Amino acid sequence: MMKILLPTDGSTYSENAARVTKRIGNEHNEFIILHVLADKGMGMKSWQKDGADVLFSSIENILIEIGFDSSRIKKVVEEGNAPAQIVDVANRYEVDLIVMGNQGKSGLKKIMGSVTAKVLELSEKLVLVVPPNYTFSQVEDNSNDVQTIH
């Protein structure tokens, strides 16, 4: 069994990261979907929790569509600095792998998003970064499913 952390910000990059778990996962995997809210010292508002629930539903639906059991999916909301919280949750839940997307901007951020770069810097856990141009196709071959990452 592998425990996989899927940080989400609601982007297509996060959804792509969820989809790639079909390639590396099996029915025994456990998933922790994490959304981090910026800590503005005012506590979590109900509308922020509602927003997180929508993000969770999106990622959970993808995991269920690709064959994972909803009973093996845990949802976590944290407040604070996103990279620090991702690493903290990975350690607290003793995950084996962090799977996250990236979003290019400029400089090093063009290669990978700033949150992703910082997680790679801080984490002692294995981190799989899914590139923004990732696509996943599945082709049936008589007896086996062949999965290809482009």
C-alpha cells in the first residue's frame, strides 16, 4: 500500500496530478487531498470551507473515475504557507509520495511553480511533479490495459 498526498489549488495542474496516479497506483493506495488556505489571521471562514469542498470533490471524482475507492480518500484543509503545510501534512500522515502539478511563470518559476519548487526544497519525501503539458491516454490491448504518458 502506498500513501499519496495530492495538494490541490483547483487548477487543471492539480487535476492532471490526480490523473497520473492511475499510472502509479493500485486499489490499495490511500490518498490525502490537501488544500491550503492563506493564513490571514482571521481563521477559516465558512465560504472558504465550502470552496475547499468543491476543490476536493473535483479531485475525488477524478480518483473515483479512474478506479480508486472513495473510502481510501481523506480530505484535509490547512491554513498557512502552502509549501510548508504540504511538507508538514506529508510528514504528519507519513505519506510515501507527493504528486503535484506545476505552473510555469518566469525564471525558475517558468520551469516549475514556486510552490512546487519550495516543496522540492523542503521535503524529504519523494515528490512527483506533473508537467503542465501532461496528457494521459489509455488504449485497450485485448487482455491488458496499456497506459501511456505523453
